[in-house]
Amino acid sequence: KAGVTQTPRYLIKTRGQQVTLSCSPISGHRSVSWYQQTPGQGLQFLFEYFSETQRNKGNFPGRFSGRQFSNSRSEMNVSTLELGDSALYLCASSPGDRGSGYTFGSGTRLTVV
Amino acid sequence: DQQVKQNSPSLSVQEGRISILNCDYTNSMFDYFLWYKKYPAEGPTFLISISSIKDKNEDGRFTVFLNKSAKHLSLHIVPSQPGDSAVYFCAASNRSNFGNEKLTFGTGTRLTIIP
């Protein structure tokens, strides 16, 4: 059974540019969540998609957006990149059962220079 | 507002001894609690969970204890092994307005097992 796949693994962008990250969930999982991990801040929730609809959103500026396709694959977009956006971006998929936890991908390491 | 707190950024434990990682929460609506383990350059891996209706759940070397009145949970690892060296995240779950699950994570504790 394939896990959660995130592409690309590493990315270097210049301040002011935009970036799109991709996530393919485990087959059959309809919920996809995105998290930002930075040192000392843990995993900060960005947003969650379920059946192509954004269900929950964290406290991030509007520069951060996402979408989910009919095959449950999800993309996250960050526009007008800032140095502080440098982080590990993690995608997680879930079947939705309580307590089963999420399965995370390996993440995309974004560096903004 | 940090609803899930892990107050110890790091912890060092001798191999073979017990590792105890702690987590506090503030939201009474959380009804499931989970622990994740994360190695560098990898995504977090689900370890163990506990429902709020229980006070203990055990899985091999890992045991999670929940004290609802104190809004506190802990993860015990016995005996600790070098492969347990990782960052451990505590997470709390509640049902969102849409009926699905929403996870809130703590800031993590880096556990180092000393051989």
C-alpha cells in the first residue's frame, strides 16, 4: 500500500516568488491536511480538505492557499514568498476514523532566499 | 494560543531506562490524544493514541496515560532503546464543525537515548 507522497522533496525559491507543493494521499483517504513545521513552533495547521472542500483553516495569511482534486490529490500554493516561509511543509491523509491518526508524507523542505 | 503544550523541548535518558514525555492541553473538547514520532527528514509517524474515556493505553514498550482532571497526558517508553531517539509530538483531536477530525499538535520534545 503506497504511503503519502509529497513532491518535490526540496525547493529553493527567491523572496517574492510563488510556489506550489503537491500531495498524493493514501488510496481511499479523502481527508488531506497541510502543516508547517519550523524549529520551536512544532506543527502548525494550515488547512484541511475533505472531498474537494476546505473544511478547516489555520491562522495563516491569505498568501497560503490550497485545493483538492476529485482524486483526493491536493496542492498547496504560497504566493509572494517571504524569508519566514522557509520551513518543512507536511501533508497528511486520513480515512477520518477517530483516533486512527494521520499518515504523513516525508514533507517538502522549502527554503526562501 | 497554544492549546497543546510540551514544556520540555528536550530529554536525555540512559538506554534501558524509562523515558517519560509529558503533554498538557487546555481545550476540554479534545476527545482523542495521539503521540507521533519524527526522525529528521521524515514525516511524523503515528505511535499510539488514547480516547478520553480511558486513562491508559498500552502497546508494547509504549504506554500513554491520560489524566483528564489535570488535562495532562504522558508517554512512557520502557525500556528505552537507541532507535527511540527522535522528536515526539503530542496531538489532540476534536471533531470539527464539519464532523471530521481536527488535530492540534504540541511543539515537540527531542528525546535522546544515551547508549
